[in-house]
Amino acid sequence: MNETKAKSVSIDQDEIRIPKSEFVNSLIVFDDVSKFYGEILGVNRVNLQIAPGITSLVGPNGAGKSTLMNLMTGLLRPTRGRITILDIPTDRPEQLFQKLGYCTQFDSFPRGLTGREFISSFLLVHGYEKKKAAELTTIALERVSLLDAADRKVAAYSKGMRQRIRLAQAIAHQPAVMILDEPLNGLDPMVRSETIALFRKLASEGLHLIISSHILHEVDMMSDRVILLNNGYVVAEGNVHGVRDEMEEHPMQILIRCDKPAKLAARVFDKDHVVEARLHDDRMGLFIKTRDADRFYLLLNQVVGEGEINIESIAPVDDDLSAVYQYLIGSEGNSA
Amino acid sequence: MSSSTVDIAPQKTIDKPPLPWSLWFRQIRAIFRLEVEKNFLGRRSILLYLLALLPIGPLVLLAPFTPPGNEWRDFNQYNMIYAIFYGGLILRTVVFFGCAWIFMNLFRGDIIDRSLHFYFLSPVRREVVVVGKYLAGLVTSVVLFCSTTIIAMLLVYLPHFYSESTRYFLDGPGLGQLLTYTSITALACIGYGAFFLVVGLFFRNPIIPALVLYGWEWLNFLMPPLLKKISVIHYLNSLVPVPVSEGPFAVVAEPTPAWIAVPSLIIVTTLVLLIASYRIRRMEIRYGSD
């Protein structure tokens, strides 16, 4: 029996089991990467191992999101450290971009081309034969719902259409890794939700999607994991709930809707992991702050089992990306 | 006879994958097409057409008249008239600045337009991008400036001494001279092209190095023989069919024979393109700082 195949490694909380050799080959690895622009820090001492799925880069302006993306795509070279994408170093574009597609924020295109010409000429530069390039172009345009406008000049496209044609460029050669810098910018709500669905579908097919976005609730909705950046440093990474769980200095807030909130408060307040209990303004609910959400939920089960208090709903108040962002970076994040 | 045999272990050879020439060829062709289209039809091409027409315009205006100088009344002087016209205006000005405009914009223009990443985000060796762009620039410059060279020569000769000129081109040395001038123009495009491509890669403002080279090329006649050889114009001048006197202050140097001048230019061009390839291999895209 092949031992290598028998060995397996679990990734994050996802419980995906992949043979070790394939696992190493399917990662995006940052090994002590720093980038300085002269005296100015871009990113510093970044160590990451990113597994397939949707990974979002989140942080305020100047945090280093675009620098990290440009480093991953070889448009920038690290001052120190090494980056490999599926085991390919980023200074070998001829290998790298067979596996990688990058939807940049650069809103410029070769002049005079229609959407279809833009994608097909990009594929011809890849080295595809004309027929194959035309075929892949149509598939890519269809995936971003731009087939109807394919023969119009890119210069005449709206902002949202230009965003979609860049997305089509990134997915046209059917890469295994897609790096998407603010891919939802300028899209109307309908296309936005279609695009998010497309991302989810691609991720479920085993692709890497590295996405930067400043719309936190969308990131929360679609991401398997997040990387929070601030001032060029990675301040947290992993599953949002996992990151939140580790923030012990910020107890978890939970809102419990019930018929006897005061009684519930008295019942739970003597527990050492509950640090605060506050009645909701309408006196039909109770805010709890706890250092150990799991223990608290067990306690609630017990309370429900006793039958004295009717609990309508339980909702974590700050177990999301917005809260994590606020605690770690310090603002609401929508300007990020 | 001994039955013993000696086992020779098969030598391990590491099979290197063959170089993907057909892929590179397809990629160069795709880049070439895009760039040629941009060079001929892009907004930057207007200046090129004006430059290419610069020597032709005055000659068209002069065609119906015989200019006042005596030399215009002597057909034997026409080869010297064209040699001066070619060396002074076409080669040193039109081809020089035309190549500067075309080749410096191959990369610098894309950086200014923020569209260079289009190539950098493709699975293309960056050296292949250099070759594709250089060939596109070369074809553009050769088509434009060789046409200028041919049309200008015909416009010098044909309107004034039509029958003598026809004989000169069909039965005399005219056609050979025309081909030589055209070849010199093409060689100038090869040499200046490579230089300006590299300048466009190394300098944010390539006008200054271009002007420095322009001065160097113009002052070449004053330089000692050794320094003369560090210029493109020296080798091109060595090839002209009708030598032109460079004035009383010129330092005379032996012209370089064609069999040395042409390969030298091509070798230097290749070296310069290798520098360009090295540079682009390490190039970063930071439009903000450009």
C-alpha cells in the first residue's frame, strides 16, 4: 500500500482529508514574506498556508491586501521570503499562470478591443489555438453573463460590465487558483448574488479563490476563511468563528429571547464564564457576555430542560466578521 | 572463451523536456499581432505618420519646380543631394526619432496606459513578450521608414530628370543604391530599436537618454576613431553608397567594412535585447509609482 496516500492531513475545521503530497501541492504558501517599497512597509513577515476554498482578505485601505495579491501573482517580488502557488514559485509566470487567474483592480484595457476580442486575444497570448480560444471565450463570457455585450467595445462598457469582463479574463483559461481583487465592486445586486453563487460553485469544485472585499457581510457569507490584515501585518486568519472564539479578551455576546429574562439572568450569572448579563430594553430578552460560549450553550440546554423558562431564540450578537474586524482593527470596516 | 560478462549499469540520464518552440511561436505571433495593430492604428501612431511624411512633404512641394541651386540642374549631382538628404533628415532625424517613439512606447506606453499587466498575467515567458514586442516595433518602423526612404529617393530623381532617372534606376546603379539605402534604414531600425526598447524599460522619462544619444550620434564626426565605433551611426555611415563629407573639423576614420558593420550591429542588438529580457524578468508592476 502506498504510505503517502494513506497519510492524511486535516485542514482547518473543514475536515477535508487529502493525501499529504497532494495537500502540499494544493496550498498557497507564504514563507516569511515581507515587501518593502523603499522605506515603506507593504507587508511584513507573512506566514500563511492557504487551502482550497474561498479565502477573503480583509483590512482597511493600505493594510496590504493588494500587495499580498500582487505578490501572489508575481507582479511584485518579495523583499524577503518565498511564495509558492500549488508548489510553483511566483517568479515563473509561464508555469504560474497556467494555474492562476487574476482579476485585478486595474481598470484599463488594450484599446479598441471588444469584450470577445479582449478575452480571446488574452487566450491567444496564452498559446491556445484560435478555435480553442474562441470556445473558452464564449464559456467565460457566458459564466459572467456578458455574452449579449460580447461584441461591443470594452471602452463602451459600464463599470459593472468592465468588472465582469475582468472576471471573465481571470476564469477564461479555467485556472485552479483565482485571485480576485474587489471582484464585486460596481456590480448590481442581481449580478452580485450571481457572482457570489459562481464563486461558491467554483470553490465547491476544489478551486482556490482568494478574494479581497470591504463588504464584510458578503465576505462573511461566502468565505470559508478570512485573513485579516492591518498595517502590513496579518492580525488573524482562519474560520471567522474560530478566530472569534480565540479572542478571549472580548467575551462572546449572545442575545436570548425568552419570557423570563430576569430569572434567566439570575440563573446564569453565578457561572464563572458569564461576565455580564443585561436585560434587553423591551424586557423580553437578555444579553449575555460569556468567555466560553460552548459551556454557556450547555447551560442553556439545562435551563430549557428544566422547563421553567420558555426560550424563543438564541442569537450570537458578535460572532461575525464585522465584530471580529471591529475588535481587531477598530472600525466598522465598510471603508476598508 | 570466457562466459563471464561485465554488467554495465545503464547510465541515468535526466531527460530535460524539449523547449516549447511551437508554443513560443504562437505566443510571439499573438503578441506581435496585438502590438502591430496598436502601433499602426493606436492614438500614438499619428506622430509616426507625421514623421514618416516629414521628408516626403517638401519633396512633393518641390516636384513641379526646379529648385534655384545649380546642383539641381546637374543630374550627376543628384546622388549627392539624396545622400545629404538621407543622412541628415531621414536617417538622423526621422528614423532616429521614429524608432525612439515606437520602441520606447512598447513598454513605457503600456506602463503609462496601465495595461502592461495584460501580458504579465499570462503564462508567457517575459522574454517572449520582449521578442514579440520588438518584432512588432521592427516591422512597424521598417515598413514606415523604408517606405519613406524609397518614396523620398524617387521624389528626388523622377520629377526633374525623368528619362535619365528611369535609366539610372533600371539600367544604372540607381536600383542598387535604393536597395542599399533601404537596407541601411532597416539596420538603423534594428539597432536604434533595441536601444530605445531598453531605454523605455530602464527610465521613467526616456526622453533624456534619447536626446543624449541624439547628441552623441550627431557629434560622432568630431570623435576620435575609437569612440566613433561606439555608435550606431558610424556603422550605418560605413554602408552608405555615396559618402558625404562631414566638414573641415571632422576626424577622419576608416569606414568599417560591411561584413563587420552588419554583424556587429546585429550582435550588439542581440546583447541589448538580452539586457532587456533580464530587466523585464525582474520587473514589478507598480503603476502608482510610474
